[in-house]
Amino acid sequence: MQSVGVALEELLVTAQKQECVALEELLVTAQKQECLTVGIYESAQFLNTDPDSVVLCVLAADGDEADVALQIHFTLLQSFCCDSGITILRVSGVPRLRRLLASVDDNDDDEDNRRQDGDIHCMLVTNPQADHCRLREVGIYCQESLRVDQWVPELVLQDR
């Protein structure tokens, strides 16, 4: 019986790693296709003007529970996204996200587009017509997480 529990735990860890890779690939693809809005303020503005084109809201934080302002922003964004039918995913591993998005920006000469020190606590994947190769996979993960009473699905990105 114990081996079944260990096998199930290993299966869950492997599945979560696959979802992390899918999310990373989705965010990189969306940024390259200019379908990624990054930053809490920028995301709130975008949600105010064109919420129908948002297909995923990623909220990223690492132990920032003490940051009351950030938690208030997250609560408001989550509420708006829930009311608008937008899939929400919480992610920890901000340093990994920062490096991931910076590597895409390094290939871009636009200085305004660099996110080395910028706010990446909220990211919106937009343009539902775009062919985001991993959007479906991330969406299924979020739906399955909701079925097991996880109000906001979560992923932990690991440094590589």
C-alpha cells in the first residue's frame, strides 16, 4: 500500500513539472507574439479596456504575504477575473519568471520592453485567436485544480 502512495506522489510531481514547462513555454510564446501584458498596473488597465481578449491571468509572488498592498491587488484582480470568466493561476518562482522573460527581452532592442527590475507580479495572456501551443494544457491543469477544491490553482517554478 505504501508503494502505491509513493508512486502516486511521483506521478503528481512529474505532472506538476510538465505543467511548469507548459506555462513557461506559453509565457515565452505569448511575449514573442506580443500577447503578454506584464505588471499589476498595466494588467489592471488592460482588463479595464479589453477583458474579453484575456485568456489567462498569472499572479506571481514568493512569500509576499506580508506585502498588504500586493495582496489587495491580487484579491481585486482575482475577483475581476472570476467575474469575467478569466482563468487564474498563482505562481511562485519570481526569479525564474524574471529570467525567463528577460531572456526574451534580450533579443529585443526596445529598451522599454526590458523587465529585469520591473513588476512581474501579474501577467495577462491575451488574444484568444493566437495559437499558444501550451494554452490548452495550462487551462486543463487549472480546471482540474478547481475540481479538487483549489480556488486558485498554483504552480511552483523551479530554477534550472
